[in-house]
Amino acid sequence: MNVLVINCGSSSLKYQLIDMSNEEVKAKGLVERIGIEGSRIKHETIGKEKETIETPMKDHKIALELVMDSLTNEDYGAIKSLDEISAVGHRVVHGGEDFAQSVIIDDKVLKAIEDNVEIAPLHNPPNIMGIKACQKLLPNVKQVAVFDTAFHQTMPAESYIYALPYEYYEKYRIRRYGFHGTSHKYITNRAAEMLGKDVNEVNLITCHLGNGSSICAVENGKSIDTSMGFTPLEGLAMGTRCGDLDPAILPFLMEKENLSPDEINNVINKKSGVLRISGVSSDFRDIEAARDEGNERAALALNIFEKRVRGYIGNYFTELDHVDGIVFTAGVGENSIEMRESICAGLKSLGIEIDKERNNVRGEDKLISSDNSKVKVFVIPTNEELMIARDTKELVEA
């Protein structure tokens, strides 16, 4: 079975074609600047030369037509015809309270995704465009929606209800939803394998640390708490997002700076985080380099990030009766040796100890804690595309 995984952004589209008989990627690519001048597709069939094609693409349907043409191209394609695509798995950011697991897409599901646009106005519309385009191009192929929020639907009410008037939850469904669920689910399953335990018997604290970052408390393989909230803004200080802050700051700044709701939203989502603390970059590699050159604000940005990560890990220790492992993943979690060491250095009171030699690793599955550590610590590169493909295969075969 070949599963095509689609991840649509507002002006971009990432894709992978995965052979589920061996879970190997046959082809992958990125379409950039959809609807913008200079649009192009970067396509790679494994074992062949990479191809970059620049051509106007006014919408996602045309972009997906180009993806299909690239996959079936006689010279650099991966399959002979579209008949070899057995199913399509779509990353959908927000399923609201409607979906606690992945589902085969029908009219009812598509309507529910559209209804959740109100709480995910930046993410769900391009996801919907990708689904509708694939339905037109592959009308006889089953489409599956895999939701970023679904993994966190197992949280108890005490983890997702805010201390606001309860009628706001009833009227508008204002609550914690959590994100990066596909990533947290993947590394939970992989950590269970590495621990030699059934996934339904494993307790973990999973740390998805990148430009966007979130932490999740996993009990018996299920999410019971997570750092992101109603939107991906809450929680850690991230690349450009402010994370946790006193809500009273927002009306104060709106009055002082004469900012509209859209303008303050732009500030806290795109003009904050480690970018504006450091004054250097939203890329942690750049910030670490500046810190090493003596930049005090860069050092402060990293210290704030590390402190918040440790704080959430410590909090989730109190929610779990025991912790089998801590897992680091995503761009920073997988690749920053120093960041992992710094975070764990502040967790010695919990019996956590890193082995420096083992921790000298980037981008591969590995145990990095010492033999004396009371809790095992892992690096596990996330693979959201494979998780989407697995869910798609399971649903279509069922």
C-alpha cells in the first residue's frame, strides 16, 4: 500500500509518498509560494536526482496537480500512475472536541473541520483546501484526516478547563486543546518500544522542542496534560511566540501602544519569544552562537527557555505516579546537545542524570541518561508523516 501524506499550509504544501509494506519513503517534496509570485516545487524521488520546477500556481489544486505529475513523471517520478496511490492522509491542525482520533473523511467530517475554522483560522482553511483538491484529483481514493489535537482529547477536565466563566466553555468551547499531538503520539509509541513496554503501560514526559514547542504528560500511553492551550501560543517561550504571561498585560499594552486586537495578536504570536528577548533570531542555533560570543540577551533567552521547560517537566512529575522516561524531539530537542544537557542539569533533584558521551548525538534514537539516572532520558526524532501514514493505513484497511 502506498500512502500519500499531505500537509497544507496557507502558501505551502509538504508531501511524502510512503510504501507501507516496509514504511519506507518513496518520494517527498515541498511546494512553496502557492498563490505568490515565484512559486515552485522541490521534488525528490529516493534514489534519483532532486528536481526543482518553478511555475505559477494560483491555488492548492494546481499545486497538487503538479505534485501528482511529479510523482508519476517518467524520468524522476516514483510511480507509473496515480492508481498506485492507495490512500491519502491529511494533517489537519484542529479537530476541536469533535475528533479524538483519526477518521476517514466524508461530508460530515469535512463540515466539522470547517466548523472549527473559527478556533483555527490560520491552519484549518489550507488543510480544507488540500482535502478538497485531493478529492477532485483522486475521487476514488479514500482520504483520512489526522488531527494535531486528537491525541490530547484524553485529557481530563481539570487539565483543559480554564478558570473563566464556565458559560464561555459551553458557548464557545474555550478550553485547552493542545497541539503537536501527532508528534507526541509517535514518540510515545517509539519510546514504549525502546523501553520494552506495552504503550498502554508507559508513563512519559514528551518534549517537542523547536521553533514551536510543547510538552506533554503521558499516562498509560495517553495524554493527560500539555503545555499548549486554546491556541499554540500558550506554554513555553518559543521562537516568536511569547508563551505563558499575565493576561492583564494585553489590555495594558493595547492601551499604551494603541494596538488593535489583530495587532496585539500579531505581537504575541510573531514578534515575541526568544526572537525579541535575544534581539538576534528565532533560530536557537543563532542564539546559541550569539551567547557564545558574549551576547547577554541571547544567554537570557536561552535561560528563560530552559527554565520553562524544566518547570513543565517538574509539574508533570507531580501529575504522574511514576515516570518511565523523558523524551526530547523536534529541531531543538533532537539536535541541541547543549540544550538537553542544560535542561536536565536542573532536574537532578528528580534523580535525572545525563551521560555526556551518550548525549553527544543528533537526530537518531538513543538513550542519553546515565546508568545511575532514576528516569531514562531519550532522544527520538519525530516522524509525523509516518504516524499519519500508519493511521491512514489502519483506517483504510479496516
